[in-house]
Amino acid sequence: MSRIPLSALIGLVITGAFFFLALTAQWVAPYDMAAIMGGVWDPISSEHWLGTDAIGRDLLTRMIYGGQVTIFVATCSTILSFVLGSILGFTAATAGGWVDQVMSRLVDLVMAVPTLILALVILTAVSVSVPTLIIVMGLLDSTRVFRLSRAVAVDITVMDYVEAARLRGEGQRWVIFNEILPNALSPLVAELGLRFIFAVLFISTLSFLGLGVQPPLADWGGLVKENATGLVYGIPAALAPAICIAVLAISVNLVADWVLARTTSLKGGRGG
Amino acid sequence: MLDIRNLRIEATSYPPGEAPRHVVLVDDVSVAVAKGRVLGLIGESGAGKSTIGLASMAYGRGGVRLTGGEVWFNGRDIRQADAGALRKMRGHEVTYVAQSAAAAFNPAWRLMDQVIETSLLHGLMTRAEAEARAVALFRKLGLPDPENIGRRYPHQVSGGQLQRVMTAMALCPKPDLVVFDEPTTALDVTTQIDVLAAIKEAIRDTGVAALYITHDLAVVAQIADDILVLRGGRQVEYGTTDAIINHPSQAYTQALVSVRSIDHVEKVSSEPVLTVQNVTARYRGTGFDVLKNVTVDVAAGQTLAIVGESGSGKSTLARVITGLLPATAGRISFAGRVLSPDLAARTKDDLREVQMIYQMADTAMNPRQTVGTIIGRPLEFYFGFRGAEKRAKVQALLEEIEMGRGFIDRYPAELSGGQKQRVCIARALAAKPKLIICDEVTSALDPLVADGILKLLLELQVRENVAYLFITHDLATVKAIADKIAVMYRGQVVRYGSKTDVLTPPFDDYTDLLLSSVPEMRLGWLEAVIGSRKMESAGN
Amino acid sequence: MHPILKLVAQRLALGLLLLWAVSLLIFFGVEALPGDAAQAMLGQSATPVALANLREQMGLNDPLVGRYLHWLGGFLTGDLGKAMTNGQDIAKSIGQRLGNTMFLAFWAAIISVPLAITLGLLAARYNGRWPDRLISGVTLATISLPEFVAGYLVLYVLAVKLHLFPSMAMIFPGMGVFERLHAIILPVIVLVMVVLAHMMRMTRAAILNVMQSAYIETAELKGLGPLAVIWRHAFPNAIAPVVNVVMLNLAYLVVGVVVVEVVFVYPGMGQFLVDHVTKRDLPVVQACGMIFAAVYIVLNILADVISILANPRLRHPK
């Protein structure tokens, strides 16, 4: 293991802290998520470290639970988009022919429309809940994973060592799992971070528009929406969740940058 | 005129995610070029020859820095010169011809504008004078339609022609010195000597001095007055061309001179193991046959060399034999049975007995597998060896290819070019094949390393009684290894027979062109050959 | 016909085909989802009678293909149908708002494009040195900011704390141009922030790519000064990729505008769309969605066509 650069270390620590808080929200949060504790937008105090929100709930508690929702939805939709996108992408690349053509053109079509616009159209017609959000986001984002994994796999299938395996008489499974997958992994892992960031920003935006996670549950985007009116009166409550979104995104970005640099520098050397 | 003294060049590389690395590229090199003389810089890849060439223009690529010694040019030390002075010198007193003219020309400009750019920039001539001079140079360099070729864009002109235009561009501002950086390496053999002859004539007629950089000693012997032999950034030997070619004093130089002179006596013909009969093939979606009615056979334990230039169909023949590209007509028999044209329909034994070695060993090995896995897989796949038994067999194979047992746990990225190719040979041998198809296996390697690979292949042939189908564009390699030769041209076999028969006159026109194009390691060869050719190269 | 015209014509035809396919996606994609427009409007607790009535009223019982053709035909003739919620003519409501959105996007583009190209050039010129590091650091931060976060940060600092600009971008008919410009300063700043980072990053990459070409080395070895190298040799080849980058990012602006309008309560298409998504007014959402998608696709095709036209290999075929 080579030295971890400082920026990546900071990113790693902050990302880890956010995930830890998300996993332990029930125990870490000082108060009940829905309990009304004080006045509207009480200032910061020893009882309420971040003050209270638009209807008097403890903001820190709301933030911790909000992080849980944001990270949960983003993680689930990223996993969905990755599993779906990479399986279909590899299939298209190795099958070729009309299978590849049909899948690629469909993906082109979906990607021709901005993701947010398409999501808005879909969310008008279906009832909004956490599972539907995860599915809609995962499906829409899987198009990007499809493109990447297909491109990566196509690059690898033209390599002489894949041809050598085919000439040896190896089966399709062996070619995919032993020749293609180990070489496709690093670009995909780096992309994983970027897709997660995108999912965080996307769910936050949807919730901010009032079309994502529905009350009384709230993610960070929703918390911004709930407290946004206060801003005009100089009450910065809405900025706290807003900053959390940005900090999480930046931290994951720092880690992803490092992973990308590391995997490209390896060039297939020892895995350590 | 150019006097390099104790030159030292260093560079810092920044591998992503690692600490910066400091390397010395050139150390303690001293050399001089007098007015009107041609100095050849020769060495293998990594010898620092291009770096020295660029240093004579006080230019370093990327993080390359000149850190020691002096570079005197036209009476001043250009290491001390400021940026403005260097700019005045570059493109006027000293000019440059790059290896790949196709990349070195700006795609957005017409050739003429680029050729005369420096003459105008440095205020040497008026536009009309510069254009007239360019046209005269185009004519001297044997370019077709010299009046109008300047109006074309780079992509509208062939590679061989672009290289001549680049030479014209370098000569146009009447420089004192031209640096030629491997100007013919990217060209086909038959095109190479025409360009070489054109460059030589242009140098002679304009009286310019030149630095000619190449990895091919036979090429530099034709054009240089003096030669500097480099290895690993240090000078090995420096002398007149006659001295270096005919009386080399250093062991390394002697090896370079005697390279490609493996003495191979052809074997008496025996029973064929592979018979290709009237094979015709085309790629899907194209309208013409890449292979037309090809008939050849390979004798058991012997070598058939397939010779041709790019586009001759020689690699396609390999794809057809392996079943990657099913033939549209014809028959392929192997070891007494007919092979299915399609890969999917072949038996495991069919696959095992025909193995393949590729040109680029880099892409032929999975970078995520160790040498042990790579060589071990055929042992496991075809013979079911596992565990310690497999490991022992892999180690035995590693010794057979003259590499140590210790290499078994290394990754391809940790091997040198020659070692990689040896591992690929071992992988092919592991299947105990009757035939190995070698597709340009030595053309990406430095000459001495290539020689080692050829010698190994010859030894293995005797020991394992394996036949080779050896595909190459390089006739010197053919002479070293072949028992039979087939010359291919535009998808057809134009000459076929035993090595002696194919290489003995009378020749057909194409074989004559091809044979005469291989640079020979003797002085005066270029002039002799240009005078006696019957056919123009297609690449012109 | 010149081969390049043929290529351009092909690209345009492909664009039309894509637009048509997108109309299919937006119309039938929604139909394929569970529930329908009537269900969406009335919610899960609606009585079957009310549902049936609304379906009849909205024409949901007519054959699907017929409804699609009617919808598409209306689109082509400028008749976008009526909103379900208030029965107003959609085309009329959109008209004014589309103008407002264009006004906003126009000013954002006018400011961000030259700024991004200049900064991109600077970053490329000082590749790896402090101006480049500074620029890419700031870029990383802004890329990680969703539009609404950037919006509220700017709003809080510039409008609420410093009282420099109005916090809401109110705009109404009869306003003078300067009043309008004053009103939209904040949303324009946010939009510029949002597109600038991407545009600059991609411009930098495009220019660095050109600067690493062998012909740039040739130019340097010809003794050209740094400015001449950039102006004569890098610039002509960088136009195509940079224009491409600009177009792609203007397309990205289309999405950014939706969120920014909501933040600043700006009466544009984006806010209109989000409003009607909340009200589950499918005809309005489909119409707006189609328009946004069309703008996006047209900009993308434009980017393609420009890179075809700027490519010397295609302009001067063999």
C-alpha cells in the first residue's frame, strides 16, 4: 500500500464519518426526529447545537436523520444502477450484433433527454415513495454505467489476450470473469464514486423541488426546502443541510480522484 | 559547426500517485558535426538518441533538462542562450524532421503555408521566393505534381510523400543543420528506400549538415559520414562510417553490425502438417476479397515464412487458419484432417495443436495475471495439470525459454519487451502444438533482442519438432529462419517455394522490389539498388 | 453534393428522428407506468366513480395511438392542449414564461462562455502551476454543489447579509430592460457558477489535448514564439472541441435553469414545470418536458454539426 495523499485521506475520513452517522443515527441523534422541542428557528444553544427548524424541531437531529435518508437512497440507487448497467453493458459488448445495437440505441434515446426532466415527467405519473425514487434514479443512471462498462469491455475484448483465450477454446464465462472483469474493475470502481455523488445531488435536488422524499421524512434536500423561507429573514438554518450535501460530495470526489489516479498508475502491476 | 561536449541530460517523471522520479537520460556524450557532414546517431530504444537530437536545438520534451556540458552551435553555447536567441536559431539555422510526419503537420493548414512558415517568419525571403524555393525542393525530392502539392492538406497526402514534404519544410529556410529523427521508420520497406534516397540527394545538393537518428545501422550506413553509437545514454563508439561498419572495435557495435546474420540452412522438404488450398476470404460488410485463391503448405517441424507489406493479406491468412475469419472458399487440412473453417466447430485438439504468438506481447498477455497463470492456463486447460505439478511444468518451460524460475510470480508489466515475447512463446509451447503461427513476433523489438528471439525459436524448433508459419515484412528475418517462403502482394501469393528458389533470380517485379528494398550493411548499397529497380513502390 | 453537406444533412435527419423518438418516450413511457393521469391527480383514495368521470373528461378512454397522434399533431401546430388543473391554454401560459427563461439563459451564457474560455486557456497555459491548481480546486468545489445549494449560498450572502441585490427575481410585463437585468443578477450569478466549472474543465482538457499534439512541437522547433504557437497552430484546431464543449454546457444550462428558477421564484418555464409536477398536471408536464428535451437535443446536434464543419479532414476530403 503506497502512501495516501492528504486530500484523499481527508475525503476518506469525512466520507467515513458521514456513513458512520447514517448507520448509527438512531443512537447518535440527541432527540426524536419528529418531536417539536422549541420555538420556530431558535438560535444555536447548548440544548440545540444547531438550533431548531421551521416548526421547532431540533435541527441537528433532523440533519442526522436527513443524512441517513440521503445516503441510503443514494447508495441503493447507485447499487441498482451499477448492477443493472454493468451487466447489460458487458452483455452488449460481448454479444455484439443486434443485441448490442438495440440496447445501445435505447440508451442513446434515454440519454438524449436531460435526466432531471425525464425524472420529473415520470414522477408526475407515479406515486412518490422512497422505493420508487430509488428505482427511478437507479434506472435513469444505469444508462451512464451501461455506456461506460460497454466502452471499457469493448476496449478489452479487442485485446490479443482475449483473442488468445478464444483461440485456446475457453468458454464465454471464463473470458468474461477471468480476462475481461479483472481489467474492467478499476475504471468501474472509480466511476462508482462519481455515480454516488451524482445520486446524492440528484435526490437532494428532487427533494428540494418537493418531488423527492416526502414529509414527515426528510433528506438534506428536503431540509433545505423546509427551512428556505428563513433565509430571507437572515436565518441560516437552511444552509446547514446545504453545506452537508456539498461536503459529502467533495469528500467522495477527493477519494474518487485518488482511486482513479492509483488505478491508472498501476497499469496492471502487483495488486498491492 | 555543432560541437557537443560532455552533454548530460536529466528528466523528472511524475507517475500518477507516486513520488516524482529522477532519471539521467544522457551522460557524458561528446560529438561534433562539421559543415556539410552527416552524423548518424544510432542506438536501441532508450539509448537517448532522440534526446540528443533535440538537445542540439536546445529543446527538451516534457520535463527533460540539459543539466551538464556544452552545446556549441555556430560559435556560441546554446545552453546559455536566452529564449529569444533560441527562437531565432530554431527553424532558421537548425531545423527538424520528425518520425511521424502525419502527426507533425498541423491538420488545419495547407502544406505550402507550413513549409514556408519559417522562411517568412524569420524574414528570410518574400512569399513568392519562398514558394518558388519550396516547389523546387518538392521537385528535387521527387514529389508528384510539385507545383500543386503544396495546396493540399496533410491528410490528403500519403505517408511517404508527407515525409518528403517535411524534409522540404526543413530545407526551405536554408539551414546549416537538419535533425532527422527516424524519418523513414514508420514507412513500408519499399517506400523507405525511395525516401531515403531522396533525403540523401537533397542533403548532398544543398550542402547542409545533418544529424540522422535511427535504430537501423544499415540505414544510417547509407547516409552518414560519421556514426555515434549510443547505449543507455552513454556513447559506445564514435568514428567514420567506414570504421564503424567495417572495423567496429566495441563488442556492442560488433553485435549491431552482425545482427540479422543468423546462418540458417534450409531443411529438406518433408510431409506437410498444414495444407492451405485455394483459400479465399473477405471481411464481413466489405465488397472485396482480402485473400485470393491462396495455396501454401507448411512441412512438419519446418518454417514457412509469409512475406509482404502492410495490406498484403498476410495477417488475414493467419486469421483464416486459426478460424477467427472463416474462409469463403477453399480448404485447410491439418495433420491429416480437414479443419472446420469456423473456430467454434473445431475440436479441443485442433485448437491445442495450432498456437499463435502475436506482434505486441504487451497486449497478448492479461496484465492482471502472473507469468505463472499465463503459462499455466494451457497446461491446466488442455492437460488438466494442477497445483505443484503445474507449477513445476511452468518452471521447466521458463527454463526452456532461457528465463529464470523466479519469473513465475511476476506480472507482465515487470518484464522487458524481449522477456514478454518469451513468455508468449512459452504459453504457446505449453500446449505442445504441432504448428505455431508467429505474427510479426520480432518487429516491435530492438534488433539485438529480436535476434535472441529468432535464435530461441530455431532451437525450440529442433527440440520440439514444431512447425512455424512465420509472418513478417522483414526479409532479413526471413533469411534467418525460413525453410520455405511465400511472397504475398495484394491478397495473392506471387512467389512460393524453397528459400533458395525464392531468393534466387530471375525474380518477378514485386519480389525484386521487395528484396532490393532491404537495407544492407554495406556502403554504397543505396546507390547501387536505386539504379537497378524495375518497379515503383506502391506507397509513393 | 459536397460530402460534408451530406454528413450534416445526415446528422440533422438523425436529430429529427431522435426528437420523434423522444416524443414517443415521453408520451408512451408515462402510459406504461402504473396508474394514469386521472389516478395521479385524484390520488390513491379517489372513488371509482370520480376516476371514471375524470377519465372520460380527459379523453383517457380513447385509443392510445389516436391520442398520441392528436398530441403530436397539436405540438407541431402550436396547440399544446389545456391544463387539467385550471383548464387554461398551455401554449399561452408557456409563451410568456419561455421568453423569461430564454432571457435568463441568454445572459448566463453571454457571461459564462467568454469567462470559461478565458479561464480554461489560463489553466491550460499554466498547466500544473498555481493558477491551474487554484482554478481546478474551485472547480471541484462548484461541481460538488447542487444548483439549489449554490443558489441559497449566493442568496444568503449577497442579498440577505450584504443587501446588494434583490433576493427574489421578480419580473413582470412592462418592466424596463435595466430593471429586469437588476432583478435577475442573482440567478445569473448562480447559473454562471454552475456551468462555468464544467465548461472550464472541458475547455482546459480540449486545449491541453491540442497542445500535446506533435504539430505543436513542430511549431516550437520552428522557432515560433508562445503566442504564435497558440494563435497559429493550437487555436485553429481547438475551435471545434471548444465550441463543442460550449454547446454541451449550454444544453446543461437547460437543466440548471429549472432549479434556479425555483430558488429565486422566477416566473419561467422551469418553475412552471415544477409547479405542475407537484399538481400532477400531466399534459403540462409532458409539454414542458418535450420543449426542454427539444432545446437540449437541438443544442447537442448543433455541437455535432459544428465539429463536423470545423474538421479539416471532412472539409477537404481526399
